[in-house]
Amino acid sequence: MLYEKNTFQKKSEKINIHFGLSYPNIYRTAMSSLGYNILYNYINEREDTWCERIIYPNTNSIESNTPAKYFDILSFSLQFEEDYFNVLEMLKKAEIPLKRKERGENDPLIIAGGPCATANPMPLSDYIDIFIIGEGEKIINTFLDRYLERPDKNLKKFLDIPGVYIPEFNNKAKIALVTNMDEAYHITDPIISKSDDENYQTIFNNSIMLNVSRGCSRGCRFCMASYLYRPTRESSYEKLVDVAIKNRQKTGLNKITLIGAAVSDYSNLENLIENLEKEGFQISTPSLRIESISKKTLETLKQSGLKTITLAPESIDRLRKVINKDISDEKIFSVIQDAIDLDFKIKLYFLIGIPGESKDDIKELIDYMKKIAEMHTNIKNVKFSITPIIPKPHTPLQWEQYDFKDIKNKTRYIKKEMRRYNIKCESPKKGMIQYILSCGNREVGALIEKSLTKPPTLKEWKELLPNYSIDDELPWNNIDVGINERFLKIENKRLRNLKQTPWCETSPCYKCGACEK
């Protein structure tokens, strides 16, 4: 049984646009997405539009049980590449023609946004009418106003809106981003979900999600978020405290979850935490950057009731330099020791398959993880997550390959050597499929569609493995996220020489292009 508070109900005869905000993953994941929640509230502030949620595996809306095929606009939030399968499954189940060319005037306009849509729309470009490139709230009102002027299937009317990519025209599209976070949309009346079923309990259950910042300019070479949403934009701590208080007045919630690509890089973090504590809030955060954690921050989070710290050392010292994550072992072990002293449980993320990684590096990584686990009195309180590195569009790794056989051998070896410890390894096959979905072209869509009736074989997936060289025309070249290719090529060269590119917040500008957006 699911109970929700603060949803929107509107009279159909008073609205001009019926908007289906679809999430191709389960309720628990959908309602833990701050972006999804922002769009729901933001669109519903329009008197002429009723935005209802449609969440996988359902194809009827939560608010009125309306079938997806009866909406004017159906929008998909693409946060994870693996959700592409669910997008097509939802369309098929809703009796909406899969291919955009097969849909008629009476079918919904199908749009998609989110980080995966922004990075590389190609794999779903035969199925989606319009992709929103960047942050949806920046352009959604302009988009809906334009739709109301002439609600037909002639999509040319949207071409001059920044941040719109239309596969039919294969136009060049430039990312649209909110520039001032104090003027961005901050939810003050969030949906509150209550259920006995854990599938309907959100990750940040009974918590106010505070949008501390967007974007990250640390420049970790494997991280798409570190390039797509530059430059870093911060909300003022005064604004955040005000938003938190307004949320509590409307919801009665007293717990805060700080949300941002790099929360611990927030320039006023200690001020923010102290002021929220003065107001009596409990504070938590999904993850922290090791290089910007102080003992005082850990102590404050502990006092606020946080029990588990999530950290990402990523790899051993030499390989951290490859991916531009120049954190010293001394700092890593110092933070872990502080966390142990404060009786935190610790979750650590590591990557394998970094360019230039050898078997000796994997042996060193295993010793490294064992050393960390042995620091704790109970090794089970230290949890390791091992994931293959996935080359992503618009990053310095976009020209790299995914070596399935190598990843498979390394994963098997790590599992064997770490069997006494609390460790979880991502499937090498799953990593390969994610790479193909991330960096593939339009041909990938046919295999996604085929999966609706029969799971593709490993051989079929391998046939679609990209193999780009540094001067190739890339499938996503028409998508301009503000990072110039010259900079990415320099970064690709620097990773092979273990050269670091400093954090631009503390060094002279190195002309990546983001601040000229």
C-alpha cells in the first residue's frame, strides 16, 4: 500500500497540456531523483498544464490512472543507460508505436532528457521525437509555450530553442544550463511517500533533498558529470537554510540530505551544516570527496546521525593519476581512520580497467583493499564495490575501448582473492553493454528493440563494440556541452603520461570552454 502527500490534482477541462513525466525505472529510484521531482513540481506550477507521473513497470499515471497513450506529451528521464530497454518496453506496453516515424497525430509527442539524453541521444534517436540537452527546467516553459502555439507533429517550431536536439533534422544542439542556483527551482513542497513495501520507500526516505550545487570541475577523466555540467554552480547557504525551513513547515520532516555532484566541495559546507544544525536539522549526504573532507565535517555529520560514509578512492596511487584523481594515500588513510574512530561504517568504490592497468596493479589494489579493511575492528563494516571503468561521451576517455576479456579475468581474480571480505563486483558483461549503450550509434537501437522479444546474445553485443580512434567523427558530435574537443584530446594525451590537470577552482583557467557557454 502506497500513501502519498503533496501530489497535484487538476481538473482536466481547465488544462491545455496533459504531460506524462515518465521514469523508466522503479518507484524507489524515480522518487529518489531530485531532477525528476523538480520537473514534476515545476511543470505543475503552470495553470495550463497537468504533469502526472508514470513510473516503470506501469504505463498508467499515478495521479489519475490515465494510460500513457492518451497524454499530449510523454517525457522520459534517462539517468541510466540500462533504462533504455525499459523505455521501449513502456512504449510497447502502452500501445504507442515504437518508431517515431510510425507515430501519427493522435500519438503523444515523445521527448527525453537527463544526463544520458544529453551525452549521446543516438542509441534511442529512432524512437524519441525530441531530446532535451541539459537541465530541463531551463527550457521546459519555453518548450511548452511553443507547443501550445501549434500542437501538431511539425517539429521545426522547436529548432530555435537552445538545448533541443531533434533526430529528424539531426541539428546541432547546445546544452542549456541554469546559471544562478539561487534563482533555480528549489522544491519547498515535496511529495512525501509512505509504504510498508520497500519498493516504494525512496533512498532518501523521510528526508528533504537540498540541491547544494550542480556540476563539478574536478576533472576526473572517467566521469561524465564532471564534463557535462560545468561550470560548478552553488546555492548560497542562506538560500538552502531558507528552503530547508520552508520544507519542514510544509512536511514536518527534520532530516536533510545534501544533493550535488560534489557535496564536500561546496565552498560553505561547514557554515551550511552549522546553520542547519542550529535550526535542529539532522544532516546526511550520499557521498563525499576524500580530498575535501575534514575531521570536523565527519564529526558534524556523525552528530547529525549519519552512520555510513561513502568514499571513492577509485584505485591505487599510480592509476589515480591516470584518471586525474590526485589524492595521496596519506589523505585516504587519514580520512578512513577518522571515520573508523567515529564508528562509521564505510563503503568504498574502486574501478578496474583503467587505461594502462596491469595484473600487478590489480595485485596491488587487492593488497590496498585488504589493508583498509584490516584497519577496522570488524572487516565486514568496510564494504567494497568494484566496477569496470566505462568510457563515456564528452570525456577524455571517449576514444578508449572496453576490453571485455581483460575485465572478466580481473574480476574473477579479485573475487577469489577477496572472498573473506565484504565485496561486490559489477558484472563485466553488464559493463560492456553499458559501454555500448553509452558510446554507440543509431545501430544500437535495433538491438535494444530486439531485446523486447528475445535477449541479444553476447556475440551480438560484441559486434556493436565501438572502436574509435582520436580523429574519428563521433556519433554525438552534434551535441555541444561546452567542452571543446581540443581540451579533451589534450587530456587524453596527459592521462598516458600520468600528468595531472589541477582543479580549476584552485588554478588558472585551462580553457576547457565551459565558462564560455
